[in-house]
Amino acid sequence: MQLDHHVNTIGRHLRARFGERVHKLPLHANFTCPNRDGTLGRGGCTFCNVRAFSDEAEAPIAQQLDAGRLRTDRARRYLAYFQAYTSTYAEVETLRRLYEEALAGADIVGLCVGTRPDCVPDAALDLLAGYRERGYEVWLELGLQSAFDDTLARVNRGHGFAAYADAVARARTRGIPVCTHLIVGLPGEAPERSLDTLKRVLESGVAGLKLHPLMIVKGSRLAAAWRRGEIAPPDAARYADVAAEMIRRTPATVVYHRVSATANAPTLLAPAWCASRFEGIHAIARRLAATGPQGSLTAQPLGPPPLSSREHRAPA
């Protein structure tokens, strides 16, 4: 069951722009985080262990991109995705060097830069806006997780919703689209809070969304609470119900970069279904097929998926 029949996915968005498949290539540029280096705190967010999706020790950017190209043979163009930790947390000249090293490849058509809302100085935004002006696809990915300050304090984010709203507003004045990361199932949050978070994020003018279920990973502070039986991440069916409801309340113009998530073994502790890339995606697609696609609860419902240049059917 194809998700982009029901959701405006990043793959669907990129096919519409470039006429063919474009893949993200994740990068680890050895950034850190102010919530780990002592600037705001140490230990990071309670749910975080970057080893769940990326190695700590990484090769040079060009070598990582080459390795990523070898892992996928289904694309000829790519986005360089600065994924690990806080990828705007450095002097702007350091950022420029790293970003331009990634953009040096002729098949790299843009950047996705993952960061925190409180680590987006104007100089970094101006740099990203410059790449947009040069014709690159550019996304600023902001980890928010929840729009509620009590939840953000509970998971030790080190910032509130106001920092997020400010970062989005400054990005929008420069024409930079923002993709916001949200976690469903955070401690103390009922499903209704995920819907309220979505409403506040959409009101901020976000252009993209990335949904994750709460995952318990080794090395995170939540792992001890999970072992004591104090928290339980959502099962696949419950997560699919909430995620599908959020997607149906999202206008079709908003791009979903991800609707579920996985973690690498052996770091993942729970839920077991997050070891599979497809279980959550298929469950959500089935819900949407039965209840309606993205935007079906708004005035902007989703239309049929576009065909890429290599998928156009010959005229009858």
C-alpha cells in the first residue's frame, strides 16, 4: 500500500519538483548540542541517543555521501541531510564549509538541516536563504516534539514553545520552509495533546512535518523509567490511529517528511515494531485508505499523486 496515495510525502513533493525520485542521504558532521555540552545542561533530552540512527564516529562528508549513494540505487539526485545532533550549532563559517562540501556533488540538489529551535541564529538562516536563492531545495528541520512547555520541561528539552515560534517566524521571513519534528506518546501526553500540538504548529506556518512514535533506546534517560514500568510507548495500532488523525487534520499543502520512525538494533528497547521500517507506515496507510487522505478534515484535501518523468504512461 503506497503512502503517497494518501499523504503529501517528501518523495511525492520532490518528484513533482524534479520529475524523478530524490533521496535523502543522512550525514553526521560531529556537531554537539547545548543540552549536552553544558551550555544548557548535560545528558540531553530524556528520549535521545543519537546512536539509535547514526554512528558516533563518522567519515568526512564526501565519503559519507558516497556511502549513502551505494546504499540506494533507485535515485540519481539527492538531498544532503545533516541529521545528527544540532546541525546549526557552530560558527557560520564552519556551517558554510560543511554545507558547501555537501553541495559540491553535481547530484546533490539541496540540504535538509536538523537543529533545535533555540540554536537558529540569523546568520545561519541567512546562509540557508542564500542556498535557496541559488535554486537549491532547502529545509530547516526543527525538533519540537510537543507544543506544551510542561512536556518540554519533563523531557528536558531546554526550551519552550516560544523559542520554536520565534525560529519559524524568522525562517519564514527569509522564505525558508520549516519541517517540524513531533513525537506521539511522550510521557504525560494523551492523544488529544498531539492533536493540540499539531494545531499550534500548523498555525505557526510550518511547511513540513515529521512524526515519530516515542521510542525507548539504550543510553537514554527514559530507558530506566521504562525498565521500572513507569512509561509505555504506543503500540503500532494506537500510534497509527493518532498519526492518521493528525494527517487528516493537516492541509494537503504541508509536506510529510516522515510518518513513523525506526531505530537501529541493538539500541532499540521498545516498542519492538519500530525495528521495522514498514509496519508503522503500512498501518497508517491502511487507516487513511479507510477514513480519508491527508487534508480530508480540512478545506485542502489531497489530490492524486503526480507521475515522475520516468513513470508517465504513453498516450493511448
